[in-house]
Amino acid sequence: MGLGHCAPADAARRLSLSQAEALAVRANPSLEGLRQVAVGLRHEAVAVGQLPDPRLSLGAQNVPLNNFSMSQQQMSVVQFGVSQAFPPWGELAARRRKASFTARAALENGYERRAEIVFLLRQAWFAALYAHKAAMAVLREEGLARETLAAARARYRAGRVSLADILRAELAVDALRNRADRLHASGAAARARIAQILARPRPPVLDTRWPTWRAPGAAIVTARVARQPLLLAARDKWRAARAAVGIAKSAYWPAITVKAAYGKDFFPGSPNWLSIGLSFSLPIFPAERQDQGLDAARARSLEAQYRYEDQSLALRRRLRSAESLHAALKRELARTEGSLLPTARAAFSAALDSYAAGRLGMTAVLAAQKRVLKYALLRLNDRKDLETVAAEIDWLTTQRPGGYGNGR
């Protein structure tokens, strides 16, 4: 079992990581949902900055009930009117700014989610690669276990060891098969996550090659953090909250409504009528209304500012931790590949030779065999963790123009 089932003729159709990333940002339904949120808020930002619609009115006044004749009395009038409301001074501009910053924050959230989706894809991809390669490593180590079993059987036939050595060697082979089955199950779960991210009904066949990353320098990373979409969204939410303070301040100004009406009098010889009026609110008792609204808006603005600063600190802390872990994993992987795994394999070969010669017991051989598998899996796990941390750094330093990633 591997990274999906395919015939040899279909090997060229294996999905590469870069192809999967492009597919994920096109097909993932959560991203399309966020795009529509941003579109809706962008239209809303235009709508909230407009004056209220004018209001038309039509009515009849002082209509006699005995015959409903509009010409019976001089006071009966048919009236047509129009009115226009004007919000308090500065409110429309403040609402327009708030809606614009809210729309920009939604757009940045979309870029951030896009980067997160790609990171989750890479994380599942590396988990699937690890499970596949670890299962292959277990199968290779099963060959070593069979060598041990063959040596135990040879010595048993020669009457130099008991049946217990053969049974212990057989147990080691079966334990490796169990471990391979668990790795296959883990790989299937990772491929299922990939299928979910790609919005596919079944997992694709994956390319089994590890990607090659170009880690950015420290100065570049520091500059990129300030332009990370998560921080840009938090900054725009802070600006929207400050615009809300402007809305609260505008409540101290009166709202004005201008009215004009034309009255038609049907009584013979009576003139028609024109009415013009002006009405406005009187915010003259602000202590329990306007003052409270302004204080609440200022508190929300400060909360948004502190949230932005907290996210900035958390992002930088997470990035420093990831960079430190990345450097440590590179050193650990180099030691495992260059020293630990070769030494473990040499120690196993020496232990097996000594066992065949009767100078060493089965316990020592099995221990040496387990160390080979331990370091073989450690090498793969270090590679998986190294790639995952590199992908996390790439996510944390995502720039809006690209939408996700900074190159591989």
C-alpha cells in the first residue's frame, strides 16, 4: 500500500504538492464563502455612505364624511409631500470609513484563510509522506528481522540455542507487521484530510518526493511579519472601531429632516397651498445616551487596538519559536542521517554476526534491530517535522499579493 493506488501507466498522473496547493485555493468551499463575505461587505460599504431615500407622501385632509366631496368645504385639501432626512454632521463619512475598513478586514481574513488552508494541506501531505515512507522503512527492517530469524533457526538446528530464540525472533517480525499496518492506517487518514481540503470525493494519488524549500533570511522574515494578512485584518478592525468612535461623536449633532408639501384645494375660488418645514433632533441631554455611546465606542476601539498588539506579539513569538525549532531539526536530521542510523545498522550487523558465532544472545540482537528501526523512523519523522515547520514559517510570513506562501 502507498500514497493511493495507481497502475504503472498512471504514475505520471500523481498529484504534486504545488498542483494540490493551486487546486486547494480554487476548490476549497470555505475560501469561496469568505470571498462572498468580502464581496458583500464591499457593496455594503457603498450603501451605508448614502443619504436615506427621500420619502413621498400623499393624503387628503378634512374630507366631509356625508358625501366625501372635496369641493364642499374650503378646508378640504389633497396634499402631495416629499421629505429628505439628513443624518447628523459627520455620521455618513464615519459609517463609510467603518464599513470600508470592515470590508478590508474581511478581505485580509480571506487571504489569511487561504494561507492557512495551504498550510493544513502541506501538514497533511507531509503526514501522508511520512506514513508511506515509514511503512517502507518498516518493511525494510522486516528483512533484518528475517535475517535474525534465519540465524536463530540455524543455531537451533545446530542445537546451540533453545526454541525460545526462534519464537522471540518470530514475535519481532509480527510486531513489525503490526507497526506497518498502523502506519498504513495513519497514511489513509492523512490522505482523507487531503481529499477534504481539495473537495474531492476520494483521495488523490500523491507524488512521493519531499519538496525543496527556500527558507527566507531573518531580515526578510521580520519585514514580512508586519504585512501578514492576520495582522492587517486586525489593524483594519482597529481602524473600523476608531471610525465607530466618529459615529458616536456625530450623535451630539442634530439630525435634520426637510419637508415640502403641495396642497390642492377644490373649493371654488380657493388657492392651492405650499407647505415647507424643517425638523431636527435635540441631543440636549447627552449624559445617558450620547456620552454612554461614545464611551462604549472608545472602549471597543481600545479593545481592538490591544487585540492587534497582542496578535502581533503572538505572531512574532510563534515565528521565533518556529525558526528555532527549524534550526534544531536540521541539526538533528543531519546527525541522524550522518551518524546515528549508519552506526545503528553497523551495530546490528556486528550483533548478528556475533550471535551466529555464539558470542551474543538474542536479547542483544533484538535490541540492535530495534535501534535500527528507531533511527530510521526518527530520520523520517525529523524530515516530516522539518518540512512542517518550514511550511508554518511560510504561513506566518505570508504576504497578501501572493495570497499564500513565499516560494519553494
